[in-house]
Amino acid sequence: MYVATLPFFPLVKQVYDIQKVKPTEQIMMQLYPEIYSCIGCNACSKACPQSLKTMQYIAYAQRGEYEKCAEESFDCVMCGICSSRCPAGISHPQVAILARRLYGKYIAPETKHLLDRVAEINNGEHAESVNAIMNTPVEEQKRLYNTREIEK
Ligand code: SF4
Ligand code: SF4
């Protein structure tokens, strides 16, 4: 018997421009049509080390329910173990990341404080602080990051 690590499981990874694709049901049919061959065996969910309901998030993707797919797959670490078990050859983590991108770009409501902060950055209001961080040694940057104030 040989025991070896599998560095990654080969997945179907489609290339698309998120500025051009839209959150329609057709986009999954176009990019990941194999999801419609799911036979409901649930081997993907049983294999997931994150205990995700993988079969369920694929069902949401089939129906174009991207918000639910994004929510259900949020803790996916893209290990690909589910795909290694799937008789339908589905690349679950790639389907899920497309759903999360569609949700983030087109469906999730915009956050006013984030829009304000991006506008401030574009106006150069934080240039001095950004330059100060850029000129700080890496070790000091790590210390600042690890001791940062985290919003409760
Ligand atoms: S790729 Fe994501 S959904 Fe699949 S087994 Fe890994 S963590 Fe679970
Ligand atoms: S392993 Fe593949 S065929 Fe089986 S339920 Fe999961 S996605 Fe469907």
C-alpha cells in the first residue's frame, strides 16, 4: 500500500468575466452544465470536512438561487474532496464560488459606509496613512495586523 498526499483534486474551472456574467439561471447551464446531472446520492455532503450541505448548495445553484447557494457554501475551503466523490463529475467549489461572486456583485445590498470609504480612498483622503503602512517593515505590519481592533 502507498500513502501519498493529493495536492489538489483536478476541477473544472471555467474562465469568465464577472463584469459580464449576470445572476441568471442560464449562466450555470452555460458554465457548469454538469450540475444538472446530479443523481442525489449525497456523497459530496458526506465527504465534506466542513460538514457543509454540499448537495443542497448544488441544488440551489441549479435553481439560480445564488443567495442561498452563497450562504450554504460560505465555509467551503475549496479542498475538492466532494468533487473526488461525485459520480456526476461536478466541481462543487467552483460552482459555489461563482454563486458567491454573483451574490456579492449583483444581489447583496450595497453597504453605505463601504461606499463612503471607497470614495474617500479614491479622493486620496487616506493616502498619507496608506503610504505610512507601505513604508513600514513587514514584521511591524504583521504586529499591527495581529493587534488590530476587531469590531464586535
Ligand atoms: S470543496 Fe468545499 S464543499 Fe467540497 S468538501 Fe471541500 S469544503 Fe466541503
Ligand atoms: S456527489 Fe455529485 S451526484 Fe452525488 S449528490 Fe453530490 S453533486 Fe449530486
